[in-house]
Amino acid sequence: MERSFNLIDEAWISVITKDCKIQDISLREALLNAHNFVGLSGETKAQDFAVLRLLIALMFTIFYRYDLDGEEIDPADDENIVMDNWEGMWRNGYIPAAPVEKYFSKWHDRFWLFDDEYPFYQTKMAQEKGTHFTSAKMIGTLFKSDNKQRLFSDRNSKGRILSFAEAARWLLHLNCFDDIAAKKPTPKHSWVGRLGLIALKGKNLFQTIMLNFFAKCDVSDEIFEEQPSWEQDNNKIEFNRKIDVPDNQAALLSLMSRRIWLCRENEEVKGYYLAGGDYFEDDDVKNEQMTLWIGKQDKKDSPYTFSPRLYDPAKTIWREFGNIACMKEKDNAEKGLRCPGVINWLNELSNKILSDNYMAQIVTAAIIYKKISSSFIVKDMISDSLTFHAKLLEDVGEIWRERINLEIKKCDDAAKQIFILYKNLQNSSGYRDNTSKNKKKNEEENETDKNNNEKKSQSGETEAKMQFYTKIDRNFRLWLEGLKVEQDIDSYTAPLERELMEIALNLGRSFVAQVGGQTIFGRVKKSDKNDKTIEIKSSAESFGLFEAKIRKIFDKAGEQNEKSKQG
């Protein structure tokens, strides 16, 4: 195959410029001119994460080998040199050319998208033993199966044939987030696809790269040699190869979870071959810096083991604040909490380098899979962002972190009361709850009926709660963004609680209005057991109980109202 499209020189990474235009740039430009671009702007946020992980892998590889002048270094001789590199770049506001050009010059041949010997992120043997797919399945906005035609799509048939630039972006995405549809052999679930991805976003692409380039993490473990996958000979590597967890960031960030071979035809990519790549069975991967974690215990008093925390598509990211900003590592290990690595890094920078008023912006993304038998089918893509003062992560922000978690819990408690009101109103209007049975049906029909009603009930619960979370989303985000650690905790929180309380009460009133006049009077009905009767409250009674619960939940707002009246 004739060599073509070197990623160092050709434009393929989508970024947004300072004048808000989308532009494709080369790998060299993405590093050396990162300060001139606002950020990555690929087709999806998940794709941006895949590209960002490549850029960070390059930063680890280059700046563990060269200083800012391009001279070779050995961090084993001077552990401070890597942090000196980081601080020097942050202070200058750009990535220096000398070390980048020196590395690219040495390894230029490993960045050809098409090459007989070392195609980037690909394995030649995949075309002999892998499963063939059309390029449509490679596109992360489609996830198109060759067995089904999509009724709705963001591309026509011609748009599913990829340019080299598009193919390069989706190649990274495919390696990170592919399902397990290939059959020869069936691949394992990719590592990045298992993560609840989290990263820091700066004012420009340079800051974004630097804020996620946790320079000291490998030095602290005395891992001084970075070994990215593109420097290996991937031609003779076996499929579905079980490996140890990579011990360095460059190898982990560039892990080849799939063996891929792109099919080029007339300067376009129309398909690819794919087979399983490298995998490891460990979940507790401490050196993964870009994920949330969840702790689990085998027994009550046994130590916690950690695995990546997957995002709930129904949850906005501020509801995960307690898992993001859990800063006391020693105490957290005993509580089943682990702080994401990039947040630990931000905390360290906030203490030493960043300005006192630095605003941290968190971005998240994930691919949601649906497990069917032994398969993982892509169900959804989600992404979110959150902004708050970096000081919240320091010791001085501990009392505020506790208060934020308390306010989130109050929101959850209020959402629960909203569902209880919703359910009570449904019952009072004659809706059959999920435990009711029709005596005329046989046992099998009863079971089906019960399952259907349970699904309806769960759907109603989700819908009722989501209405509340949607209405308070902006209020909570603005409150969190404006929070400063030096503010009085009660006086700053009280206005938020008043807003949340009024939103909850107004939503409850709207539920009462929707059920109509048939709920004005209470009634009784026979229960399922022993033919006893149970009382169904009227809408007024149900709302009265609901209002009392809501006012009790948001007690600080109530206290502040009383103080205002007395004043």
C-alpha cells in the first residue's frame, strides 16, 4: 500500500477557532498552536475525548524524554524536571516547538494513516482474520448495524463514505468505544467504553491539554519510561490479547482495544476490518485519571475495591458532585470513595499555581451500552459540563463541599416527595397501581399485567422526578458557579432553597391541576389482601402532606423567611 495521509502533517483534528469557526488542523498544529484555538470540536463529545487522550499521551511521551529546549532528559535522575517542564509551559502559555519537532522527526513514520508496515492505530493482520464492516458502522453518530437500516440518520448514503480526515477521527473513537459485534474473534468490552469520562476544560486548547496532563502521576510511582502503542510493532500481535494493566500513562491512554485495518478506495474509506485487541480484566486501575469511581465491598468489613463509575443518563453532572469533589483520599478509601485523578491534579494546581479566583470547568462524556446476553449494544451518548471555583477543592472548601452534598440530597428528597404526590394523585383519580389484579384473568395474564404496571409506575416515577430536576437545573448550576468559599454559608444557601422550594410546590400544584375535579373527594377501595378497605386521600389532602414535607426538607429557606418576617 502506498503511504498516505500522515497525521502529523495533514489536517484532521476538528477544532473551534477564536472567531467561532470549525477548522481541521494537523497533529503538529494541535500541539504547537493549541493556544490559538478555543478547543476540540469533533462530531461528538466522545470523539473529542478520544482525540484528547491521544494528545495527552503525546505530552507524556514527549515531555518525559525532552526538556523545553529539546534536550534529552531522564526523570529518574531528576524527578522535578517533568514538573518543571509543566510549569514552564503553563507560564509561557504555549507548547514549545523544539521537543515536539524532535519527537515527530524521530517517529514520523509511525503516524501514516495508510502504510503497509506501520499504519497508525491499525494492524495489518486484521484484514486477514477480522470481521468486515462498512464505514457507516465506524461513524459514532450512527453506530449503524449492517443488519438493519436506520430510519433516521444525520447522513445520507454518500455521507457514510469517509474522507481520510473523518476516518482518522472515527478510528480513534472506534478504538475507544466500539461495541462487541465482531465475530472473529469476539472482542472484549473496550476499556474507555467502561469509563464515566471526566476532564478539565481550559480557556483554550492549550489549557485543556495542560490541565489534563497530570505530569507528576507517573513520576510519583517511579514510572519513568512512557511507551505509547504507536511505537510498538503491532503487525504480529495476537488478537484478544490479555495484558497486565499498563503501568504508564502513554500506554494506557493509547491502549489499542481493537485491531483495525481501514479499507481505502479512491481516496476515501468505505469500510474496515476489525478484531479484538488488548484488554485487561482489572477494574481497579488506579492510574486511570479520567473517570469517576465507585467502591464495592464483598463483605461488610472488607476493604473497598474500585471500578469505573458509569453515568446515569437521567442524572445531570451536578448531582454527581459528591463523587467528583471527594478530596480526602485516606478517609475516602474507608467510605468507598475515590477522587478522579484529574480532580486531584486540579486541587494540586489550585494550591500552588492557579489564581485564587480560578474557575474550574468539568466536562463529562460516556457511551451508554445495553447488555443483551453477552453483547453490548450502543444505546446512547451523553455529555455534560459543570463550572465552579477551584478553591472548593482545597481544605478551605471542605465545609462547602459538605453543604453542596447536603443541598443535592435535599433535591433528591424533594424529587422523591414529588413522585409520592404524583402516585397519590394517580390513585385518587382511579389509576390502577402496579399491585392491582384483575380476578377475571388467569395467573399468567396477571403476571404480565403486573409487569406492565410496574413499568408504567417506574416510567411515571422517572417522568415526575425528571420534571423537577429539569426545572431546578439552571438554578443549581448558577448557585454552584457563583459560590465562593469566603461567603457566609447560610445566607448564600437560603435564596437557593427558597427557589427550589417554590419550584417543587409549583410543580406539585400543576400535578393537582392536571388530574382534574374527580380527585376533590377522597374514596376507599378494596386492597389486594383480605378484602380490607384502604383510604385514598383527596388531592387537597395529598398536596397538604406534600407541602409540609417540602417545607421541612428546605428548612434553611423556612428559617430565613421567619427571620425576614421578624425583621
